[in-house]
Amino acid sequence: MKEDPYPSLVLDIVRPGDVRDDPTLMRLAIQLTLESIEETGGGPFGAILATEEGKVISIGYNLVIPTGDSTAHAEIVAIRRAEKVLGTFHLRGEGIPPLKLLTTCAPCLMCVGAIHWAGVPVVLAAARSGDAEAIGFVEGPKDFDAAAFLRGRGIEYHADFLREEALEIFRRYRGRIYNG
């Protein structure tokens, strides 16, 4: 299946098929997020799904406001695009390369569910949910531990991956807090 076309703001930063190491991929996700909040008015979140070796499969950035879709979070957009590219509804198993999701912020409650249901095997998260909450977003119940939930389902989870760099997104974001 063909992937939805990416706008130039994405393709000027990263392209499907690019191969990069994890720090470079996360920096690209951060850069993409900064650009997307200026270009689209979307929220301050971005994600890249890549193979274990760092080949970009799909790219997502928050599109809640520009699309009027409350589920258009960066992780979900990236998962949807990856499923189209790979022609499957499950991102783990036979015929699917081992994947990792690099996300500029710890996933919210909804995105944790999507990661689990899609079968994403590895997550690298930059900022913490508390960083998003500090500017007004509601990421889920205070006692919900996304990392523990994902790890309990066999999903490798790495927190604070380039967190300090990702915090720039929240410092710059002046858009609407759509779930506060």
C-alpha cells in the first residue's frame, strides 16, 4: 500500500527510507515537531517509526487541531502510516522488521494503548508526561505508569532519551492546549 504523501515540511527534515542512528532520529523528530507547530498549528509532539537499524518507516506529528481529529496524536499518525507502508495492522511478527518508535514525549494514555495494540516492540521517549502537563496538557491519570504498562507487555521502553533537547519544544509552544 502507498503511504500518505508527506508535506515539504517533513521531507525537508527527514524522508522515509533514511537510515540514521537513534540520537539523530530523535533530533530529527524534535526538529520536525518544532517546524510542524509553526507550519500546521498542531500540538507539540512528534514521532518516527524506524527499523532496528534506523531506517525510517514512517513519520508522525500532532495533527489534532489542523484535522479536527482528537486521535491524531504523533504516535498514532506514525503508527497508521507504518501500517499502510507495511500492509499490516500489527507492527511485530513474521515478515515485519524489528521496529522502534522514537517519540518526543512520553506517550499519553491513548498512545500507550495504540503502541500496545499495534505491537510496537521498542519505544524511546524524550520528554516526560510531566513536561507536557507543565504547560497544560492532560496525559492520563496521575497514577498511570506508561513505562511500567508497556514493559509489562514485553515492550522495551527507554525514558528521557535526549530529554533536555526535547524540552525546547515545550518552551516554544504557544498553541492551543486542546485537552487541558
